[in-house]
Amino acid sequence: MTCSAGADGTLTLGVGVKLYNGTDNTGTVLDDNDSESRNYSGSRPQNMFAEGTVAAPATKYDLTLATGSDAHGTVAFTVGGAAATQAEKGDVVTVSVTPNDGYSAKDVTVRAYTSWEAASEILTGGGDNPGLVSDINVAKQENGTWTFTMPEANVWVVVTYTKNLQNAWIQTIADQTYTGSAITPTVTVKDGETTLTLNTDYTVAYSNNVETGTATVTVTGTGNYSGTATANFTIVADKSALNTAITEAEAYYNSIKDSNPEAAAALQTAINTAKTMQEKGDATQEEVNSALSALTTAKTTAEQTVLTETKTALNTAITEAEAYYNSIKDSNPEAAATLLDAINAAKAVKDNTDATQEQVDAAIAALTGAKTTAEQTVLTDTKTALNDDITDAEAYYNSIKDSNPEAAAT
């Protein structure tokens, strides 16, 4: 049996194989293998004859990295811990990917082809081609490498990458106003001039986003992006109710500061405290609510003080009106009757524990007006009687001025 060396120069002899110089077993014995299968390392004459079994040299297949697979990182192949560009069928090939800064290795896929022309045609969209052998199963290891078992064909290795999200990509989130519920503002993420798409390029989660203070948004990459990025936004207290209360309290203060200076002074103190909280940039909602409650209480207290004083004035007005009523009820019954109606209406307000400031003020005004009207009526009646008396006196004077000059003169 004539044989020649393999492509890589390796010739493996099985147990019991004799290797001769020449074309048959009559030549000189070059190797007599009677122990175990081993590689032949002797001289290589032009012709060799093997008697027995000669193991064919192992075929090695190419490991080729697809174009662009090293665009964002460095890719290395190893077999048995040694760097490799080829591997034999059955070898376990390890693919190690070291991504560039800002990138992560996403996946490794391997395809086996009978020719690189076939591989190139399919991978560039050429469609079906008999040169395709199969997709190769690739397993990702815990250490971040990928491994596959070499097929009986050349392989094309494709590495894909994802871009790592950066905190700076999250656009500034405006301050949010406290609502008492979770606040989830819209998040905009930009990779340079490209605005990423929610749930396609990233997902969003929020934390500490109910109470006032600093809330956090966490963006997690998906699809062509990976990693996480975070940004903070501020939840500020809702001061709308406090602002309204301050405006109303100041208006009330101005309405009573001259007539009820003590009540007004106490209210002013509460207004000043509330304004301090109004201007506090980092006020918590609890602080704002407390200031609102204190101001509301102070205004209510001032209103009760003013109301009490006003009811005292109403009582005084009723007492004075009743005294005047009693002085005219016999001489001016009609005017007295009208005044009595106003007195009774004022008493009803006085006895009403739920009477408002407006009702008490109205009762005082009505009673004062009724008393003034009665006084005017009585005055008019009195002047009419006086005119009548003057007319009668002048007539009598004229009747006696000649006969009784002295009496007439008096």
C-alpha cells in the first residue's frame, strides 16, 4: 500500500502497522509500530508503503470572524486554551469577546458552510444556497465566553453588540408637584441626536416617587442597548392651597386691622409664618400642610373674636333700640311697631349660635337703620305738633294783642 504525508505533515500509525521504504513490503522497514497508535516522525522517502492500518491525518477547518464582528470589540478563538484560527471536527471552540468602552457583547452565532462563497452569498442576502451546512449550537458560559463544537466544515462566526446606556443620555426631568400618588414623568433618552424608543430600546422604573424630595428613574436597555442608567428628579410640595389661604387671610386682616387690632395682630403673625413656608424651596408636603392648618386656625380664631365682639355690639344696639321703643310706643305706635319688628329680627340673629359675621353685621345695620327711621318719624311728628302749636299761639296773640298788650307781649 502506497501512502503520502498529510497536508500538515502528520502521519499517524495504528497499532501493528509496519512502514516500508518503497512501494511494497520488500523494502527497508522504516517503523514497526507494535505498541499504540502514534505519529510517525522518521525519515520521509519519496515512496512509503504501510502494511496494516494507517490513520488518515486529521482535517482542520477554518474559524472565520464575520465582517463587522470586531467593530466594537476584540474577538479571540481558542481550542484547548490555545489561540486558534482552525479546529478539528469535535473540538470545543471558545469565543472570547472583549467589548470596547461603551459596548457589551450581545450574542455569538456560528454557521457552518462548505465554501466561503456560499457563506458570503447567504449572509449578504443571496438566499438559499447548497453551501450551507447548518447553524451551530452556541452556549454562553458563566464566565462570559461562548463555546461550540466544531462541525465537519468551515465556520463563520458573527458577534453582535449592544450599546451601553449612559446617565447623561437621560434628559433633565422638570420638578414635579406632589399629588399623594406615585409620580411617573415622561422620560426622554437620547443617544447623541437619536431619541431612543420606550420599550424598544429601554424600559423605565421609578423609586421614591411619592413623597416630596428626590425621586429616581432607572432606565434599562433592551434590544440594541444594554446596561442601566439613572437620573433624579425633585418632587416639590403642592402649595396651591396654602397660597390661596394666605391671600384670603391677608384680605381678612386688612378688613379688621382698624376695627379689631388685637385679632388682626394675631392673624398677621400666622400669615408671616405661612409666608415663610411659602418661600421655602425644599419644604415637605407635611410642613406645608401644617402651615396651612395653622393659618386656617388663626383666621378662624380671628373671625370668632370679631364675631363675638360684633354680637356684643348687636346686644348693645338691641338694648338701645328697646329703650327707644318703650319711649315712643304710646306716643308713636306706628313708628314703634316698625322698630319692634327690627328689634325682634336682631334678637333672632343674636340667639342663633350659627350666625355668621355677615348676618350679625346685617342685623346691626338693619336695627340701626330702623331706629334711625323711627327717630326721624318721631322728630317729624314732633315738629308737626310744634308747627300746630305755633299757629294756634299766633292766632291767640293776634286776638289779645290790642286788649291785653302785656299778656300778648309775653
